[in-house]
Amino acid sequence: MRIFYTSLFFLGLPLIILRLIWRGFRSPAYWRRWSERFGSSPILAEQTPVIWIHAVSVGEVEACRPLVKALQLEFPEHTLLITTMTPTGSDRVKLLFADSVTHCYLPYDYPFAIKRFLDRSHPEFGIIMETEIWPNLLFTCRRHKVPLVLANARLSERSTKGYARFPKFIKNTLNDLHLIAAQGQQDRQRFQQLGADINKVHAVGNLKYEISLPASLNEQAAAMRHIWDSNRPVWVAASTHEGEDEIILNASRQVRALFPELLLIIVPRHPERFDRVTSLTQRAGFKTLRRSEHQPCPSDIQVLVVDTMGELPLFYAACDVAFVGGSLVPHGGHNLLEPAALGRAIITGPHYFNFNEITQQFLEAGAAIEVTDSQELAEATTTLLQNAQQRAQMGEAGLKLIAHSLGASTRLVNLIKHHITRHAQ
């Protein structure tokens, strides 16, 4: 089965190249550093032990922050190599870690490229964030005696059903891993259903609960609110996807009937959608400002489109109500933890299967509200803007959930020491 998979991957190489070229028209960074995508990573000195962490894009890079800190404390003599697949992920690594880590792109899942990458980086062990299950990567690492950890691992019900169509192949692939650190018990059970060795799968919690936000964030947000007018209601629609922005704009019309001074802040998930979302808001008749214009946001601006990267926490801190996107369309939702860490009242759509366990916890604790359409979104937002006490109670409930869920990075490092480094010595 793996040979068949690899053959298909080689046949798809022209499409992969075309996709890189196509994405480069929207983000020119995709036209650069192609050699890394085929295994020509920087050559690291063999005398220095290397820990390799793979974090596919921005979300996974953010999630690995507490793990990186814990590893640097526990293994100070090691070099940390972080790989990503996207330029935005690469930029985030540089922003968060600067020169304290090494970075390159992870090569595509071709055996020759993976072998070249391992020969040049010679990691002592590797940690793959979340659920990047690449069969050739896992198989080649096992052959080269590079133990792999799947960290912060999650499996939705839908993904489990998809993998289950190839039971033997998936079982063999999962058993190329030395350790699976699942986010929760549901995820642990699903990995076991797919054939993972029960002794290798542990539920350690979610690394994303260990959020580290700048101490000055609230001060920056307060200054921003002062410029906007501190009494002006602010609603953030974060990490939106195609098809959601229209729903949000329609809901904002209804909210604006009671709150005519409303400032709606839309933060598209992907940079290639910045122009499209701006055009959409303007065609819909909203006076719009783009964050990249670096101009004051006067009272007549109705929609602010955040077309910059890495500023979402600032806008969460500056808002009254936060809608977390990817959930009004069947994308699977995004993480509620960042607005929760700032004590914000949170709204989500019904499609949160990528973060099912966390979102369910927030809904059950009264720290989030679920809506299904534009009408319900407008009603929930209006209710929250009218009721400061309810917003405060929801924010407090979210903060308590986070406080009770800390410690995943410590548990993960302890498991790595027990399952990986102890046997490598």
C-alpha cells in the first residue's frame, strides 16, 4: 500500500509544482526556497545533538511555544530545528523564536527527500505537532532510527472514518511512531481504534491551553480603544473562511440597528483572502479601512479588515465580543483559547469538529455560545453587547477552564524522557 501511495505522490509531482507556482502569485514567498521542499535543508553540525519539531503552519507554531520553552530548559545542549510547510508558518517561527532555533521547510513526502533531510539535519528525535501523518516520513524515520513523537495529536470523528478505510496501512503507519501524545481521551480512543499500540498513546492535554501573551497586550488594546472611542462597541470576527464573511456582514446590519456605532473587525484566516474580503465589505456598502493602511480608525469606519499577520491577540484584547471563524461553514472551526485567555465572551458556529473537545467544554461551562446562522449570530452578539455582566461571567468561566488545564508541556516532556531519550542513552 505504501508503494502505491508513493507512486501516486510521484505522479502528482507536476500538480505540486503547479500549486506552488499558483500560490506564489498570491504569496511570492512560495516561489522561494524550493530546494528545502525536496530535502536540501541547512546542514547542521553533527557534534551538536538536534531535536526536530515539525509545525505545519501558524497555528501549530503557536501551539508549540510552551513545548519549545520546556525543551530548551530540559535539553539546553541541543539545537532545536523547527520545520514548517507554509511561508506564514516560517515567518511566525522567526518572529517568536528569532535565533534561538533553526528553521527550514519540511520536504514533501518523497523517500529521497526525507532521507536527504535526515542526512543533513541528523535529529536525535523528532516531534510532529498535531496530526501530520505522512507515511513515508514516518517509515523513513523509523528506518533511520529517528524516534518520532506525535504531539498535541487530535483526531476528529470524520478523520477517523476516513483513515479507517485503509486499516492495515494506517495501523502500520501509526506504529512507526514511538509515542502519541493525544490532546484528550476521545483522541486517544480514536488512535487506538485505528490500531495504534495502546502503550504508546497517552492523553496529556492540549498544549494550546498554555498560552503566553505579552504583558503589554492589554495596555496596547486599551490605547487602541481610546483612539476608537472607548464607548464604541467592538465585535471581532476572527479567522474567517470563504462563505462566512457574507453571513457576518448580514448579522452586523442587524446588530447595527441597536448599536449604530458598532465597529466590526474582520480577520481573514488566509492572507490570499485579504483583498477579496475588503472588496466584499465595500460592495456591501460598509465604509471600510484596512489595517495595513496604518491610519486612525475614525467613528465613521464600520468595518476594519485586519490584513496583517500576528496581530489577532491584540484585536481579541480590544474587543467586547469575539466570534471564532471556520465554524459557520464546514471547515472545522478554530481555537477558542486565545480569546478565552483574554477573558472575552466567545461565539462559535456549529462546525467545530477540529476542536470538538475544547469547544464542548467551553459550551458546557457557559464560556461560549453556539449559533447556526446569521440571525442567531446577530441575536447572540446583540445580547452580549447589551449585557456587560454576562460577558464578564463568560470570560471568567473561560479563564477557569484554562487554569484547570495547564501542564501539558510538562507531561509531554516527561513522556519524551521516559519513552525516547532514556532508551537512546
